[in-house]
Amino acid sequence: MMQKVTLQIAGKDLVLETGRMAKQANGSVFATYGGSAVIATVCSSAESVEGLDYVPLTVDYNEKYYAAGKIPGGFIKRETRPKDKEILVSRIIDRPMRPLFDKSFGRDIQLVPTTLSADQVNPPDMLAIIAASAAVHISDIPFNGPIAGVRICQVEGELVINPTYEQIEKSTLEIVVAGTKDGITMVEGGAKEVSEEVMIEALGKAHGMIVEFCALQEQLRELSGKPKLPLAPLSYTLENKDAIRAAAYPKLETACFLPTKLERHDGIRAVKLELAEQYAAQLEDENQKKLFGTLFEEMEYEILRSSILNSGRRVDGRGTEDIRNITCEVDILARTHGSALFTRGETQALVVTTLGTVFDEQVYDDIEGDKREHFLLHYNFPPYSVGETGRLGTGRREIGHGNLARRSLEPMVPSKEEFPYTVRVVSEIMESNGSSSMASVCGGTLSMLHAGVPIKKPVAGIAMGLITDGGGKPGDRYAVLSDILGEEDHLGDMDFKVAGTEDGITGFQMDIKIAGVSPEIMSKALDQAKRGRLHILSIMNQTINRPADHISEYAPKIVSLRIDIDKIGALIGPGGKNIKALCEQYSVKINTEDDGTVTIFGKNTKDAEDAKIAVMGIASDPEVGRVYNGTVKRIMDFGAFVEILPGKEGLVHISKLSRQRIAQVTDVLKEGQEIPVKLCEIDKMGRLNLSYIDAIDPDGADTSAPPPSGGDGRREFQRGNGGRSGPGRSNTDRPRDRPRH
């Protein structure tokens, strides 16, 4: 039976419906808001696996082009592999939901939210989060939800819930917040240097809306919810658990506090191997072996957390606010346009900047409409960065971390008008123990400055953590950690990353593993993160704090100018003839925009500047008194026709070729020769009269020979031999002396 529930938001109904489509799935919800629609389905496998130590969840958000009335571009006219945007939305759905599934359920779970209609006004991704949670909540799959997600923007100083695309474009803050009725569990987004106070206010307003969305899902479950399937808890326990714990715990307390990550790893492994040998017979059973490994994780968890809460001592000996040693280097690679090596403790990023042309921009073809990006950031996390073997490639993690770094830097990247280059930043993680995405932000700043990119301000990022003893409620003991290690991320209660300038936040990501975090904790954490960010910025500024004076000699040279819109046609020419000729003549590429912006890309500065002069010549009318570098096109008895601008020729009369009389034009010029000429006159017929610059003295006075008596040469030619018109000669068979303009 079909059931639906409705909640009005900003004058439009959010509708959640079930029982009409995809009824064979464990759960399905069709959600609509305005003209946007998403169907979310969830299925689980039939058999459970006992003793899984993870949740086998897959989220595959996808967008259909027909949703926006489009056919996919390219040769393959169907949706294929997921786009980056679909992967990012899948991660936003996965992260707040995954902790709410019980590992003991033991079955594969697949969530498939699909955008079926997109009205180009209301983004469907937030609809997908709510529909996905509702589908699981009404299904028979055990779930400690529901959750909901909202996008919140600051538009003209006001916080707006689930804004339209137009409002997002105008916003100074854009974050996606997800959580349960009890608290926030995930935040992802960027901003244009907003304060910590604005961020906290936005989170509070977002959670108020999340509570309403969760209540709506509860209504739908009351109408159509299925009984939940049973869990599959372990039917066995670890034998000799107390004895193993008593023997291992004191040794682990020493191993967990060795100076470096590898030393700690080897120390813990040695303790584990020692106990494994002692209980080898018992551990021949695979179930006992799994529980043995779980016990060691539990002991590490307890040792790390109790040390921080009781004594403020972290595994590497730092205090809660201490930041590891930082070194910054630039000019690492000889042939790249910009390079930097940022090292923070055992985390290291080699970041390279490449400058390209408008033809290198990233073109996106998706349901939101075609768009182009002139700033790209790609993040690579090879297995050697953590001392492991594995396949090279770009997975969902790499795309997510790269997107966070890109969003953090993007507000400070100059516009195309200010800096007409396409900027690609690539972060290669050389070593990792802590936040490599924030190292990418810091290294990205250094690399772009080294490349000469005039970023508005340097940006730095820091990863923060949280340890509590009661779930983060008011009155609980807690410790906020600056610059967390991998162990503190894995065993802590919260991981959040803050990037920004000295004046405000530009990037933010947070994942919370507990029910919620009090405003007091959040305020302290953001304040502590700001101090850490400013500390990192101060170190970066000692290495480089302003863009390099010149871009690399290996980078393309770009010049930009603006011409009258009505001159674009003349620049391009019939069938692109003029612009192609310019590109070939000067070895450049030329791009024109509808607003009259012309961008020229050359391999060197001379080619680009010469082409710019030529473009300006085409786009401007010839000026009397101006000197042009012209090309001799045709030689006649009475003078030479010289092209001073593409498609614009003038006559240099023989009398204007030299300070002395000459017998014939070929004594001075030849076709194809480039000569400097001055435009002396534009006559009533629009014809251009030129003088060879060598016939003018340094003060600009015309010292050429006077024209022959009887005319200026053009009339002599028209009158024929001897200057007289022969009988029977018509005007039509007189040679044409010049082209018309």
C-alpha cells in the first residue's frame, strides 16, 4: 500500500512516498521537492557472516541525464562510470549512516539513491540523503537512525536552509550538515573567510532542521515500517581473555608510546606475536584468532584515551595543543611551473602547480548544466606513503580528500579576469600519519605562490580530534587535540579539519562517532583550531608569503585584452580565416569570449605580445599619424600597397619611398618585405595614404621627394601611358589601383 508524508519548507512540500515503486527492495522511498525527485532503494544480502569487524555498506548515488532533459555528451550516449560529483554525494550519504549500522548484522548492504528529476532550482543531493535514510529506516535492516542532511548557506548575511542554485552562487558559506535528532554527526563544505562564530551559528540552525526531517521519517515508519531482521552476534568468546590481557597490557603501554609511527607499529606487533606464540594452539581456530585481534584493538583504544584524559599525554609525547615540527620548501623540481614540499611530522606532501590555457579547463557535463573550472586540485595517496603495497589508482577517498583541499583553496584563487591561466595543483602524498588533505592545502598554497599565482591570501589547514569519557555531553571530561595522528583519528570520537586564512575559514569537514557534541566543545575546538592554523601560517610565511615575480619560463605566456563586441567578427574573419592566420603567423592560440575578451596563448612572451598588437590593430580603426609595421603585398609602377592591419591596406606612393627620387619601386622594396610606415592621411574615399618611415626624419618631418608634376601617381596610372587617355579605352578596362575598404 502506498503511503506518503509531507513537510513544507520555504513554501514548497517535501514529500516522502513508499509503496509505489521498487517494491521488491528491502526498502524504497520516492522523495520530491519542487521539481526535483530522487528514489532511494536499499537491499541486503540473504546470508549473514558471523564475526565481521566492519559494516559491508555500499552507497551508489547516481544522476540520470534525462532528469534534466539532457542526452549524455560524447560518443557513448548513456550513463557509465560515476562522475566525481556522484562519488562525493555518495560519501556524504555514507559517512553519517555507516556508524549507525550494527557490525553484527553481518550482511552486505547496498544503498542506491537515483536522481530522476532535476528542476535546475533545487539541488537533489540533500533530497537523496533524506530518501536514503528513510528507505533504510522503513526497511527490515537494523538501523540506529534515522539521519537527515541539510545544506546551509550564508547569503547576504542571512543563513538559508537548503538554498537554490542561485543562492548557492551568491553565498559566502556553503556547508552540508548531517546528523540524528540527538546531534550532528557530519559536516562538509567551504566558505569565503567566515568566522568561527558564524560556523557555530550555522551548525545550530542546521540541526534544528535535521530534527524536523528525522521526525518526518519516523512518521513514514509508523505508517509502513517493516519488522527488523535479527542481528547475528558472536556465539563464542575469547578463551583465556583475562590472562592474555594481563600479560599484554603493560607491554602495550610501553609500545604505544614509542616515538615514531613505525616504532609503535613494530612494538605493538612484537607484543602481539609474543602472546600469539604463547597461545598458538588456541589461535589455530579462526574465530579465536579474530577475537584475539579485537582484544588488542580494545586495549590500544583504552590506553590511548585514558592517557590523554588522565595526564594530557599523547602517544608521541605531545600535549593536546602541540603541533608537530613543520618544514616548508619550494623550488623542488626544475621543470615544473611551481613546486613545494610540505612536511608536518610524519606527514609529507609534494605539491606541484601547472599553469595552462583556457583550452585546459575542466569541462563538466552533468544535470546541473555544462560548466568550466579554471582551478583544479588532484590528490594522490600511493600505498608507499604508509609503507604498504597496493594498487595505484584514484578511489573515492582520493576524490573526497582532493575535493576538501580544492574547496579550501578555491576562494583565494584569482578569477580568470585577474589571472587568465588554468591552474592545476597536484598533491602527491609522500608520507602519511595524520591529515594529508590539510598538508595538501598547505603545500598547495606554497606551490601556487612559487608558480607566481597571485592568490589573495595564504591558506593553511589543520586536523583536530576529540577524546571524551561520556559521549560529549555537558559535564563530561574531554580533550580537544590539535594536529592529530592516524591513531588518534582511528581511536578518537571526532575528526574535524579546518582550513582558512588568517582572517577566516575557507574549508571545513567533520565526522563525529558519538551521539553529539555540545556547543561548548565545538566552540573550544574551533578556537583551538584557529590558533593552530595561525601557527602553521606563520611558518609557511617564513618560506614564501607572496607570489613569485615571474611565472616559469616553461609556462605558457598569456596576454588578455578586451575589444569592442562588434569587432569580434572582424577578428575571426569569414570561416575563421583571420584568426587562423594570426595563430599561424605568431605561433599562438587565440580565444574569444562573447563579452569581447580576447586571450592569447603563446610559447613565449614575444609571440604573445606581437599577436596582441595585431589583434588590437584589427579591433581598432587606423589612426592618422600612427606608425605601423606593415607588409608589402603588391608592387606597382607608381608605388606599393602595404598591409598595415589584417585586411587593411594602404598605398605608399613612389614619391614617399625615399628622400631622393628613385627610378622604380623595386629599387627600394620587394613583395613580402616588412617595413615601418606612417599613416599620413585617410582620404574622402576612405583610402589610406602611407609614407615609408625611412623617408621621414627623426623629428617626424616628411623629407621624401615631392610627387611628380601633374599628379600623385595614382592619376598618372589611371591616365595610361604618358598620362593621356588613349582613344577607345573605357573605365572598366583600366587596371584597379587599390582595393576598396
